[in-house]
Amino acid sequence: MMHKKICMLGGFAVGKTSLVRRFVTNLFSEQYHTTIGVTVEKKVLSVAGEDVTLMLWDLYGDDEFQRIRESYLRGSSGYILVVDGTRKETLATALGLQQTVEGLLGPIPFALIVNKSDVRDVWEIDDAALSELRQQGWTIFFGSAKTGEGVESLFSTLADRLLKQAT
């Protein structure tokens, strides 16, 4: 069985922990809890007939007061950038994080999820910005930790890419 470390990255309060919780336990809580440091969860997925254990490193939110510690990123096989669709500035944070990770680890598989699709009518992130990223080869998902939309496909798609890279 393969083990793959995946880092959850994004700004403060974008839904990283809620997405991990939805994926691992299929639960959602309206209560907000700030991640301090890093929380590690794991889940075994079957991808193309092969079991892979995803070690999900849920890192505290990157903001103007604290930056992601490089030591948390070491050994990552891939990462997920989480953006809050209702807060435009979280996309800029994700873009900066992607540059940081690529500078440290090189081009490893990643995906971006625009969270909170259950309230898409109040999104601040426009389709033009996302289209531009897609043209650059980014894999982008729309999802909701609250409803579960897009969560399973996000993780299974990234796991599939990690397995293909390993062979």
C-alpha cells in the first residue's frame, strides 16, 4: 500500500479543516475552530484497483500574521489549495502559496478547490480568474464542505494523479 502526504493550504478560515473532516468522516460542523500548527488525518482510498493511504496535513491558515512553515511542506507528494468563494482575497493567498510550494518542492501535483459552492450567489471570485488558471493547466474544483459537493472527487482525482506519477 502506498502512503502519500497531502498538504491542505489556504488562507485563514477558508474551510481546510471542514473539507478534511467531510472527506474523512463525512461530517460537517457549523462551529469554527482555528487550526493551531498542523493536524494530521488519514484515509485509505482505492484508486484504479490500488489502495493508497492519504496522510492529510491540515495546516493553519496563511495570513498577514503567520506564514506557512517550510518544514510542514517537506515530503509532500501533493497539495490542495483551498479558496473561499465568498472572499476574493483568498485566491490571491492561494496563488502566493502555490508559488511558495513550487519554489520549495518543484512541480508536484496539486488541485485548487473553491469552497462554499452552497452559497455561490454571494461569491466574489469571478469565472475569468479561474479560466485563466485553467489555461495554465490548473485543476480546479467547486465544492462545499457543508454539503459534500465536490469533496470526494477532489481527493480521488489528486490521489489518481499521485499514483500515475509514481508509476
